Amino acid sequence: MNFLKYLGVLVMLIGAGVLVFIGVTGGAQANIGLFVGLGLILLGYVLHIVLDKKASEQERLHN
């Protein structure tokens, strides 16, 4: 369960990778790829906050 806390960071890194790939290949004219990258980064940000809060609450309850 401890590794789930880092799932949000992984999703953000995937989103950043999508944006880097689009930038390197020159496909910045296609907005859908940019929106996918941005969406993954925002989703990862929110997911990291929620999962970290849940993990810290469970840790507090077990101590």
C-alpha cells in the first residue's frame, strides 16, 4: 500500500513524457496531444495529494 502514494507522481511523469515527446517530434500543432499531457499532469497532481493524505491518515490510525 505504501507504493500507491507515488502513483500520482508516476502519472505526472507520464504526462510530462507525453509533452516532451510531442515537443521533440514537432507535433505541437495537434492540440489533443497537449491536452492529454496537461490532463495527465493535473490528474497526477490531484491523485498524489489524495493518496498521500489517505496514506498519512492510515499511518496515523495505525500508530
